[in-house]
Amino acid sequence: MGGHGSGSAYRILMKVLESCTGQTLAPGRLWRIEMSLGPIMQRHGIADLDTLVAELVRAENRRLLDATIGAMLNNETFFYRERSLFDDIGGPALDHLRAVKESQRRLTIWHCGVSTGQEAYSMAMLLAEQGEKWAGWQVDIVGTDVSSQAIARARVGLYSQFEIQRGLPIKQMVRWFDQTEGGWLAKADLRRRVHFSVQNMLTDRPPLSEPADLIFCRNLLLYFAPPMRREAFRKLRALAPPHSLLVLGAGETVIGQTEDFVASTRFRGFYEPASTDARCSAAA
Ligand SMILES: C[S@@+](CC[C@H](N)C(=O)[O-])C[C@H]1O[C@@H](n2cnc3c(N)ncnc32)[C@H](O)[C@@H]1O
């Protein structure tokens, strides 16, 4: 099964990806389509990309569509990605949120575009290891992603030797994961601290029971076209109370992208919701 396709098959697949997730694929990354869709085509006995596209167009095959989109998404992630950021979160950022939420003793952390879960589990381990500091608090850690395959994996919490070693110190690996035949499985005590849901951040409301105090949205806005990115920031802003903090990926910024968030002057590397006044003057 070669998997080759015509230019129009590529174009259609890119359009499907963009309309379902907002994600765009740069022409230089077209090879991803062919490489990642190979196993799906093999499983479904589909000879090439043209046939796959024809099948997607012809049949209301939701499972094939889901699998196709899931395979085209970039799910790259690892534990404690950008370690220094987690060090900053564990210090001044959480101290700030703790002070603001002291009277309610309730903290909501949302990992938007959480992929296979490592980012949310990293945060859960960080908080658990702060011990007594959070005693008596209700902490909700919610991870969401448009990919149902990624969320299914996040829920199970099973990681290969390669994945578990990426960013996770051995001490934490042994404390929070059990080695099994299939890989390293998050212990029940870690899994119960995080909830995962499928959610398209552009179209669906996230399953949060209250606005988020800390939002991670890292390494996914990068692949949105500018108008989509602006819309995504607007959606995040709607769930971000004035005291909240937003975390983006290392290569992402709000500058020139949105008036909904500004770089925090108090917490380096974080973003804060822009005040309504600031947004009005920026729009004027
Ligand atoms: C490169 S991964 C980043 C994972 C993690 N945040 C990190 O930085 O390590 C980007 C994730 O965003 C997800 N994603 C893309 N478009 C999305 C959308 N519209 N809504 C929710 N998740 C989306 C992808 O499925 C993928 O898992």
C-alpha cells in the first residue's frame, strides 16, 4: 500500500483538518499526512489517499473521519515540558492564586490541548508534592483535547519507556507510576487527581464547573491561522477571571495576536486577561 495521493487529496485533507480543529499544516509538513495516515489506510484496506478522501466524502463514516483527523494532529508532548515554567508555576504563580482563592479554597486548572495527558499529570504531581499547602482545598485539574484518541490515552495514563523518561525524574516515575507489561501506568492516586474530556476549544464549552484560575494552552495556537487564533484567545478570555493566569508555549505570544490577554508584568512568562478598559483603548 503506497498511500500516495494527488494534490487535490492533500488539499481536501488539509481543509478537513482545518475545518474540524482549526489546525493548519504548513506545506513543508505535508509529508506528515502521508506518514501518519498510512496505518489507518492499512487497517481499513484503503489503497491510497485519493481513495481515503473518496471514502470520507462518500460515506458518513464518523469513525474513519475521527481517526483521520486524530492521525493528522500533532500530539507532541512530554512531562514537565519547559521545566523552568513549572518551577515558576510552583512558586510565585501558585502563591498568587492561593492568596486570591483563600476564602473559597477552590482552584481550577484547565489544560486546553492536553494531548496524551503528560502536562496535566505533571501539574497534579507538582501540587501533590506541595503537600500540606493545599490541605482542605478542592483542586480541579481538567485536561481537554479535540483528539478522542489522545484523550483515551490520557485517561488510561499508560506511557512507554520512551515517553515516561521524557522529562520525568526517576524519583517521580517510581512514586507515581507502576511498571506493567504494557509500559508505565499512572497510579490510581495520580489518575484520580485529573479529569480528561474531548473538547474542541473553538466550538465546545470545556467541562469546567467554574472559571479557570490557571489555563495552559501550549503549543496548539501556533498552528491556527491568525483569525482562528484570535477567536481562540476570545474563547479562553471568556473563561478567565481577572485574577487568572494563562500559560502559552515557549514559541507563542499574545503580542500582535489578540487584545484579550497581556503579558503579565508580575509573573514572568505568564499572561493575564486584559482589563476591559485596555481592550477598549486597543480597539479604538
Ligand atoms: C502539540 S500538542 C501540545 C500538547 C501540550 N499542550 C504540550 O504543550 O505539551 C497540541 C494539542 O492540541 C490539540 N488541538 C489541536 N486543535 C485543537 C482544538 N481546536 N481544540 C482542542 N485541542 C486541539 C491537538 O490534538 C494536540 O493534542
